[in-house]
Amino acid sequence: MPKVTAILPRLPALPPRQRVAAYARVSKDSEQLMHSLSAQVSYYSDLIQLTPGWNFVGVYVDAGLTGTNTEARPEFRRMIDDCEAGKIDIVLTKSISRFARN
């Protein structure tokens, strides 16, 4: 019977990469807020893509929509659906108020 020798890997396995997205929202369509929104999208896109161990999923953006009704925000709903489908591990946002207000 032939002798079997196990060959162990020389390098440790890399940890799994986290799938990361961001959510940005402004409640009004003013020029100043649109600039803020654009800055948020750029910041999170760069941050996620430059962080080792993170895979960039995308930035979900709702502009000019109130935070009191999550059902009326299509990108928020799409992000939640993607989270529930296992496509996203981490969501970044500027403030918890970007998700919802009471």
C-alpha cells in the first residue's frame, strides 16, 4: 500500500474579505446638501476600496428623502434586501440618523 504524506500549507490562510457598503442620505435637494452627499459618496467609496480585507459592494444613496419613512427610500430598501440576501457584511454611514428618524 502506498504511503500518503500530508502536505501542510506554508502560509496561513487569508481571513475572508468583508463585503462592505455605505449608505448616504440627505433630506433636502439644496445645492449645499447635494455637495455634502457627493462628498460622502466619494469618501466612503475611497475608504472601502483602500481598506485591506474589504470588498467594495457600493454606496446606496437616497437624495431629498425624509428619514421618517424607510419604505419610501428605494436605495435604503435595496440595501436592506442585499443585507438580508447575504451580499453585505458591513454598512458604513455618517450617522445613525441617516438610517431613520422618529
